Amino acid sequence: MGIFERDTDIYRDRDALREDYQPEELVGRDEELRAYQTALQPVINAEQPNNIFLYGKTGVGKTAATRYLLSHLKEDVKQYEDIDFNLVFLNCDGLISSYQIATRLVNELRDDSNQISTTGYPRSSVYEMLWEELDELGGTVLVVLDEVDHVQDDSILYQLPRARANGNLSSTKIGIIGISNDFSFRDDLSPKVKSSLCEQEIHFPAYDADDLQKILTQRATVAFYDDVLDDAVIPLCAAYGAKDAGDARQSIDLLMKTGDIARDDNSEIVTEEHVERGRRNLERGRIEEGINGLTQHGHLVLYALLTLDLEQETPVRSRDIRPRYSLFAERAGRDPLVPRRMRDHLSELAMLGLISVTERNEGRRGGTYREYDMDMSPELILSALDDVLNDVGVHESVKQHLISDTESEETTALTDFS
DNA sequence: CATCCACTGGAAAGATAGGTAA
DNA sequence: TTACCTATCTTTCCAGTGGATG
């Protein structure tokens, strides 16, 4: 008998819940799609394409709409022989500078044998290479920059649309599609960039719970067999996504996680309880991911706050976190950071949603300061912080906590440290 | 109403670590 | 090897903030 066995399945096609799944129809985005299509029309007419700027919160269908329309465009363009259409798609997540974008674009355009490193070249030579590659391509080129709001300086957003006017490109017609999660990004652009990049703007509003239910139903019909979903499942997942952002991605992820959990259970139907477990599971993943991305000092600061929390000292101001943090830093054999920097780490933790901040102002006697509090359960954070525990040892308060809470199995393994 | 507390958060500059090119 | 690139994390400095207080 083998180790592996095919699951008794509730899924007809689980892939329909994945991020890269392309549905036949986009639900609830009719108006936006129409505007988008109009903006893309010049490509078909073999004219200089518009620069298009899409904005809206995460998971409201910006990228999906782009993929959907551009794949159709690519098809439809084939019937006209005089159009040479090329598409460059780049997700700018994690890219902070124009320089990085330029290098990625060059790599995107070149074949694998000829890639360049992402650091080291003078800025101007990277741009040189970029113009060269673009010009070689010829025809109409659409450059899609997904999540452009991550970029801090806008030099490339200035350079790209004007490359032709500046004589860097001779034959290629270039159009830029910028996709941004952050509406204020547009306002922060310098006026000259704004005028060229934002020729056509399309706003994607958040989905409401109704839209989300329709979307989930559409996906679920493909993904699951009939009648395996409890009636409450889809509304619950929709509510989860609608709660703070109208985010379809979040809802669909939850639906998939829920389905996976039900399948693990060998359950033949998916219930409300599976949704609840799925929600917790996603939350946990989010925390671990956040913590893993921090530096060691970030961990030390978090651990300091955690121990203070277990001692019921929270909410606590940064001044009072510092001695504890310094102690841990020294035990870990690192020089403690200067207070200013420690506060930066605290702000970062707050941004990840791991801790919460309250601003206080006691006026003339107390001045303005911020108070920090744990937002997550200590167990969850401890399990993601095990490397710190190795370095500084388990603090007294954590030991206390673990003794008083004997059910927690995965953390009891750590009590051996001194 | 002006003052002032004690922190916040922006900015500049340093240190270090990666890379190319010649 | 030297000369030059950028990225990332850090320190240093300091103007700004806003509500209680006199």
C-alpha cells in the first residue's frame, strides 16, 4: 500500500480558488471594464497608446481586470497584420527605487542567458539598456507596472512615457499602465509625472458584501461539487473580506483554506466551523510571515514587549520598554539600538498589526507620547520567535505563563532554557 | 492665551555589504 | 587591484506637536 492516497474529494477543481485563476467573467466590474476597454482602444487602432492609471484597494479586481482585458487584446490584435503588440508585465512589490524597476524590466525583456544583476551598474547605463531592449522590440509596447505605489522615486515614471519624445526610442510606441493600491500615491507624484502617467484614470471601488458573495458563488460553483458547502459558508467568507477592505482575494483565500481544512477532516460537507478554523489559520500565517520578515532587533523589541505584557505592564510607553529591550539585546550579544531606532521598530510592529498604539497627551506635565500594547496572543508570537528564545533565553515571565497554561503543547518544549 | 512638557517623526549622513567594470 | 555603483540599517540632530497648566 502506498503512502499517498487520493483525497475523497469535495473539490471539483480547487485551482479555481487560486490567485492565478482567470475566471470567464469578472463579476461586478462592468463599468470599470468598459472604461478600461475604451482606454485601450488606441492599441487596436495602431495609434500611440494611452497611459492608464488604475487605483483602488487590494483585491478589488485591478490586476484581474488587467489580465482579463490584455489577454483579450492580445488575441484580438492578431487579426490586424500591421500591429506588432508586446506586453511587459512587472509586479513592483518589494521594489523601492526606479533603478530596481529598470533592472527588472531589462531582465524581463532579455532572455535568461543574458540577465543583469540588480545592483552595481550606473543608473544611466541601466536606462541605456532599457531603451535598447525596448527599441529592439518595436511596434506597440504596453508596460504594466503592478503595485507601482511601492516605488519611492518617480524618475522611471517620468522617463518611460517620454522616452520617445526624448529620442531614446525611434520606432517603438510605448504605453504605461500603472496599478496602485494607494490613492494618495497619485497626489504625491510630481506634476510633470502626473500629467503624463495619469492620462486615463480608472477607479476601482471596494466590493460590498453582495458583490463578494456573487464572486465567491461563481468560484465555488467551479471549485466545489454541488451541495458540499453549507449555506452559511459563503456569506461568512464574504463578510470576512468585506469587513475591512472589500477584498475579494481575502475572501477567496479564506474559502480555499476552509475547503482544505474540511478536506483534511475527511468531511463530506464544509461547515461554519471549518470557516472559523480557516480564519484563525490565516491569521496565524499572517503573523508568522510578519515576524519572519523582521530583523533580530525587531524580534528583540517584540519579545521585550511580550514579557512586559505577561507581567501586566502594558500598555507601556517606549521609554519603559527600553530597559527590558537593552537587557535582551545584551544577552543576545548585540549592542542595543539607540532609542530613536527602537521606536522605528515599534512602529513597524504596529504596522504589521502585531501590536497596537495609542497616542496620549498629558499636556504640560506629561507631554505627548505613545503607548504600546500586545494585539496578538502570546502563544502565537512565541512560536514564531523561537530564534530569539535561543539567543536570550526564556524570560521569567514567560516561564510563569507557560506553567500556568499547561495545555499549550508546542511551547512546553521550550521550557528547558535558562 | 501663551507656555511648555516629552515625546514624535523627518532628514541627513555614516557604516556596511553587496555588485560591475577595467 | 581600484573606482564606482546601490541597498539597508543605523546614529545623530532637531523642528514640530497638541493639550494641560498657570
